[in-house]
Amino acid sequence: MLTRFLCFVALLLFALPVWGQITAAMPPAQENAVGKNYFPADDLAAIDSLALVEQGLPTAFMIDPSIVSSRLKGLQNQIPLNYNFQTHQFVEYFAFRKAEFTQRMLEKRDLYFPLYEKYLKQYNLPEELKYLSLIESGLEPRALSNKGAGGLWQFMPYTARGDFGLRVDGVVDERFDPEKATEAACKYLKQLYRIFGDWHLALAAYNTGPGNVKRAIRKCGRSDFWGIYNCLPKQTRAYVPQFIAMDYMMNYHSDHAIHAEKWVKKIPFDTIQVKGYLNLNRLKQFASIHVDTFQFINPHLIGATIPNDNKTVVVYIPSSRFEYFKSNRKAILDSASFVNQKQTDSLASLFVDKLVKRRYKVKRGQSLYDVARILHVSVLELKHLNQLRTNRIKRGKQLLYFARIREKVMQTPGDSTVEEVAPVVQVKVRKAKIRYHKVRSGDTLSDIAERYQGLTITKLKKLNRMRASTTLRPGMRLRIS
């Protein structure tokens, strides 16, 4: 027993530089000085278990391999739960080194698992896919990776917008809406399974993209995950073993003395649809909704205001306040739509907020937080509007933002009610230049679509009026925008 323990300690000491650190997610209510923060996604997939094998480290384990192997066989449903050295490593990783992370997942699972199970059943997908979100985001709806992937299911902006019709801009980011993101994830997983016909390959493609998986298949000459393991990106090699290990831990956590202590409770809510300018801070104030509660159930709302851009926005109201809101709906929305109101004997002067797109030139020594504070916007809003992946900005960079301008609107006396008023801002849009891609030997539509941001296979075919019989030939020019 002592020998096994010492071997395990040695394994941890040697593995420490190799295994990536998991960043603890911040509590949902936390905000910084410049507005709503985003939460770094747990970088679980950065761990490369192959490196541990290559370094010839000890293979002695704290948990009996035969126990883990038999339990995985018992758990297996539609997705194969292979037992091997890599999966066992991650079982022990989540059982010992990251026991706190496993505990947090247990405490938060009731918040999202019923939603996941509903959509997985609707799309006829394996129920165990619900564990994938734990690996992707640590069950944090506003998780944002350093590559720009966001939400519970870590969609890139161009995939969310182009392939699944999610709204991603400086006002609303539907990747952060658990309901819409989960349905999009189910659609994507179903697509990937249709392409590969193998759940391990579909999971690998979810992590690294179908193009990379196809290239690995061609390079290794195999069509199964473990057969192309060495041809996959390092991050993806660890992805399937982590998924298998997390499935194990969610079912056998109590056997490893890991228990939920503080359950995160779901906050019931009702839905309203808003079209036109609305100050969300005033909505919270007049509807008597706690700031933390509102942010918790509305992770998809990025800024403090909804502009009058002729788009409908879904806003969630806690059920505990919905009856009050419903009884006073017009008064609350009117108050949240107008900043100030003054009366005179002859005319009523009404001031409304008008949002105008402006640009700010970054000065020497300024950080993104400095700019956000000066402009009275959130860091996340700036990052979304300007498609920034990091908080680093260079001197002289032009940052797009919404400026709030107060405008006076005249109202004739005798009008007892005021409709929602906010001038529509006309923004000049420059005509996009047409761009082309020259087809090279070995190019596929999938490869070309993945190479350009916002481009999908469907869009590529439409732009080039391609038929099912069309074949790619080296030298062809394909329109990509």
C-alpha cells in the first residue's frame, strides 16, 4: 500500500508541469468596476495525457484499475467508455487533484442537466452527452475562452452566427443563453455524428473541428479515435478521455468521498420580449429585481441597455416578481425607456436616450479597462463589438462603442400616456469587397469553409451556385465573400 502511494505521489510531481491548471470560475454575481465580467473557461482540454506516457512515468494508480474498468463497462450506453491508461489518469485527476472542481460540478448539475436532457431527448441523442458541457465550460454560462469560444457549450462567434443563427453582438450574445446554446449544441453534435458515424470522432470534431479530424484520418489511415490518436492535436487527444472520466466521476463520486455541499438552485423565470430602447438598470430598479438575480437568469444580455435597432430581445423576469411586473408592465417599461420627463404649462418636454455608434482612439498606456471606464461601458461589450479575443490593445487602435446621447422630444399637452420613443440610428454600411479562394490540390469544401471566419459550406455553395455534382479542381476560383 505504501509503495502504491509513493508511486502515485511521484506521478503527480512529474505530471505537474504537463497537466494544465484549471482556472476556478468566479461566482455568477461578481462584477468589476467597469461592468459585467466574463468568466474564463476551465481549460480542461489543454491537458495532454500522451505526454505522460512519452515521459515513461510510473503507471501505478491509487484506484484499482479493475474497479474503474468494470464500472465503465456497466455505465456504457450508446457512447463507448473505453478503459485505458489515459482514461484512468483522468479519473484520478478528477478524483484527487481536481476534487474541488468535481464537487462544484455536482453542486451545479441540477441547474442545467434537466435542460440538457430535454434537448438531448428531443434530438434523439445519447443522454450521457450532458457531461460534455462540464469539460467545455465547467457549467458556467458566461465562460469565455482565450480563443473567443463562449457559453456552456463553447461556440465560436462565427459558428454560432453562421451555422446556427444565434445572435452574437455587443447587445446580446445568445451563446450565453443556456436554452438557445443547448439546442444549437444538440444540432451540431447530431450533424457531426452524421458525418463520422462514430461518437468518439464526433466528440473530437466538436473540440477541434471536422476538418482536423478528417486530416487525422487521412494521415493515420484509421477511422477510429484511438487509431488516429497520435495524429490529432494535443488538446483533442485529451478530450475524449476527459469525457469518459467525467461520466465516471458523476456516477461514482461518492465512492471517492466527493459530495455536493452547497447546491446551486435554479431561479424560475418568465419571458418577455422587448423591441426598442430599454435601460436594463432602470428595469431592474422599477420591477424591484435584485441585480445578481437579473444577471444570473440573463447571462445573454451584454450591455446595460437595449438599443432601438428594430430587433426583438428576450428578457427573463424572475417568477417571484413577474406578477408585479405584469400588473405594472406599461409603467415599468415606460420608466425604463425614458431617462427624464419635464412638464410645462404649454408643452411636455421628454428626454430620450439615443444610442449612436462611435469610435474611440486608444491612447498610449491605456488598457481595455481604462477605455471601458472612460466610455462607461463594460469590457465584455467592447470585446464583443470589436471582436477582441484578449484584453490587450495597441496604441492608436480605433474601438467601436455605443455612445448614449440625450435627445429632447416634444409632446403636445393633453396626452396622458407616452409610447416608447427612440430615434432609429442610421448607420452607413460600406459595401463589402468580393474575395476569392484559389482551389489547391486536396482542398475540400469543408477545409475551405473552416479557413475563413464566418464561412460555412452552405454559404460557400450558395455564393458559387454550386450543384451536388460540382467537383473541385485545382486552380478554380471560389467566391468566399
